[in-house]
Amino acid sequence: MAEDISEDIKKEIFRLVSTPGIEIEQIPDIVNKDYNTQLDYEKVMEILSNEYLKHDLDYGRRLCCRF
């Protein structure tokens, strides 16, 4: 399902996630307005979880929490 989303939309989602003051619940509304899509909260969470698993973002936390 997340494979259907273009790279531009994924980049916009990641940009919005890193923007202070924007909640994850607001992201589908913002992206749908800008890109005229039918994105929902579940797809946004799927994209974020796939990216998390793909890049193993927990690795840095494991290293710093050992000490």
C-alpha cells in the first residue's frame, strides 16, 4: 500500500514530521490539500514504520543507552 505513494509525497510527509508544531494526525489533511490525494492516517503511519524498519533507526538509541 505504501508503495503506491510517490517519492515527492513521502518527502513531504518526512518534512512535515520533522516540522515543530505539526502533529502526525494533521499530516494527511495537509498532504491531501497540497497533492490532491486520498491519504489517511493509517497510510502515513505505514510509511513511517516502513522507513523506520528499512533504516533501522533504533540502532542509535541502542548504542547511546548502553552507557
